Amino acid sequence: MPKPIFVRSFTDDERQAIEHGLRSSDAFTLRRCQILLASQRGDTPLAIAQQLSCSDQTVRNAIHAFNTRGLSALQSRSTAAQHLPHTAFDAAGLEQLKVIIKRSPRTFGKQSSVWTLDLLAEVCHAEGLTARVVSGETIRATLKRLGIAWKRAKHWIRSPDGAYTPKKSGATA
């Protein structure tokens, strides 16, 4: 069984700030302060989790955050992704994508005459624009970035009757 994690020793200023945090109106700060003080007393993460009715992973996260970031760990941070989105296409690939989308999929040996996002992803990979076959959502987001509005391909019902068009126009006229 792995050795339980404990909080590092507090400085006098840190102890004062943590004890002040016990009177905070922010629930996140209050909970973090409770966790840190219990860990300082020598309680294990599992015991602290049982006392505070939270998961032991929450306790370990709080202790690890304080050990690395200090008092800033008492404030909640944004849960949004902290990394820049990875782009599947380089600048040259984006230009080639603009050209490809204006051509028919049949020119690339595909059976369909309309583009779907997944079909466009396959062709982009086959043409060397992407290192791997990306998702349709990646293609959609890339097209949006290029200012190209994407609408789903629609499958129209066609009748095998050769006189379908005259009959239809006569019925709807």
C-alpha cells in the first residue's frame, strides 16, 4: 500500500491565513482549509475524507495543490482547459483544405458526390494534410475558423419513375 500524502509544514503566515480561511464564506476555501489543518494534525487522506464527507482523491488533490502552489491553492481556479487547442492543419494545409472542399469527392475516388465531415477527414489524411484521420468535429471547427459555414449533407428521395418530375410539378402546380 502506498504511503499516504501529508501537507508540508506551514509557515506562520500560512497558518494564520489557513485559520482565517476557516471563517470564509466561500465553501471551496473553507473545505481546503479544513483539509490542510487535518493533514497537518497527521490525519490520513482517507480519514479526512470520511470526516468531511468527500472523496479521498479530493483530499489528495488539495494537499498536493498546497504543497506545490502554497496559499493560492485556497482559491478555486477555472475548470476550463488550460492549454491552447491543438490545430490539426498547418497554414499550407488550411489553404489546401479550402481548395479540396470546392472539388467533388468523386475526384478523390469516393462514391459520394457530397462532402461529409468524416469523408473530408479521410481525404485530408490521404492527401497528407493531417498526420492521422481526424474527427469530423475537428474538420467542422477548422472550417468554422476559416469562415466556411458547414451544413450537413442531405439525402433527397428520388423516384425511379422516369415521369416523376412531370407528375410532381403537375401535382404541386
